[in-house]
Amino acid sequence: MDKIIRCITSDGAIMATAIDASDIVFTAQRLHKTGRVATAALGRLLCAASMMGNMLKQKDAIINLRVLGDGELGAVVAVGDSRGNVRGYVENPDCETEYYKSGKLNVAKAVGGCGTLSVLRDYGTGEPYIGQVELISGEIAEDITNYFATSEQIPTVCALGVLLNKDDGAVMLAGGLLIQLLPGAYDEAIDRLEANVSRLEPVTTMLAKGMSILDICKTALEGFEVEVLDENPVNYVCACSREKLERYFCTLSDEELRKLPDESGRTEAVCQFCNKRYVFTRDDIERLISERDSDT
């Protein structure tokens, strides 16, 4: 079962969040039938969205991350809630996979070097907060780090990883680590953290060694007294439903609704996040029109 944990140093100088999202990314790969590089890109963004969503204080708040570069991958989207549950999709799941000379997946090439990372926070009250920064690498973790430094002025370290089986490309491990300096952090704490980060192994390497997400946080915060704020399970959760689609249809005019069914008298809607299909017949459409008219 996937889990997320938030920790803080006892002096209140540093916050660390870590996630094991192996099942989440495996689920996303299965739902969207993503190729290797698409799986890696989407998996990294799902990990980031879960950790950033889990940082939101409001119960029904959500965060929407959208990476759009000029590469073949197209848009990569991940949505997280305040419990850390996530969902997402990639525009071109069949994007061609290329590798660096080291053998690592070239996510940056698939994403593209020119583009934006958009962050939307919806707290459920009032207008959502929207921030946007230019991509600096397309590797996603570096772009998340740059977003916090540029848009929110929060010194941040972000590490994201997805490990795939070399033979069939299936997800084996996926996770992330997000470390942030809090106001009032003193120079000695900063120097110690920088030294720790320089020695950190990739997140998937630590997971492969059997380290727990608490172990990962404690390794990143070695030399500090660490307190656990919370730890909870997280899942790939889609919020789609037939009722939500019906509410959307009711925003259309009678004429627009009656144009939806095809020659067979049916219209089909497919959820981008989970690929679930919803079928509405011409009779369903007429019922919606009738019910809407009776309510007005």
C-alpha cells in the first residue's frame, strides 16, 4: 500500500515530505497504457502532486499540476487532494522513448525544453490561486524546485523517481521527496541540509534497499531531531461520475444537448483520468432536458 509522510525538524527549520507511490504509478500505467518515457513523466508528476496536495490545509482543497513543453509528450497533468490521493493523464502516452548515454530515460527530451509548469490551487472557497513558471529542464523535479523558488520564494529540494522493469517496462518502484526550508532557518541548519542532500541516493534506490519513507526523511535530515507530523495511505483516485457529467450537460442549451447523440442515438463520454466510459442515449438526453425544465 502506498503511503505519504510529513516530518519536521524539532527546531522548526525544515519540513520534509516523502512518498512511496509505486502502486499509484503502476495503476496510472495500466489505465493509460503509457510507454516507458510517458510512464516516467506522468509518475514523477503524480508523486509531486500527491506531496504538494498533502501540504494543503483545507479539507476539500485540490492542486492541479500541468507540464506542457514542446516535446512529443504533450501535456502531462496530475491532480492531488489534501489527503494525497491523485489522478492524472498524459496527452501522448505512446511517445517515443529515448535514453541518455547512462541508460536513464530521457524525460526532458519527451517533455521538451521550452514550455511551462502551471500550478492551480483550489481551496474550495473563492478564486483559485494560479502560478506558472517556465520549464528549466523538463525533468520535472528540477521544474518543481524552480517553481517553489520563483513563484513562492521557498527554498526547496525535490527528488522524484520511477523505476521500470528493463524487460517489459512495468513499474517496479516510484516515489518522491520534498524538502523545504521554513522561515527562520539558521545558516548551520542550511549547511547541514545541503551536505545531506549532496549524499542522497535516488529515491527509487532507497526504496529498493527496503528503506521506509520515514527512513528516507531521516536520511535527508540526518543530524536533526525529526518529528512525524502525519502519515497516511494514498491512492490513485478518480473523482468522475455519471452525476457530474449530467450536471455538466445541464449547462448546455437544449439544442446543443440534442446534437450530442450520434446516428445510433448514443453519445459517449470518456474520463481523461481513468478512461471510464459513460454512455447516454437520446432518451437520457431528453430526460435531462425535461428534468431541467421542470426545475425552472
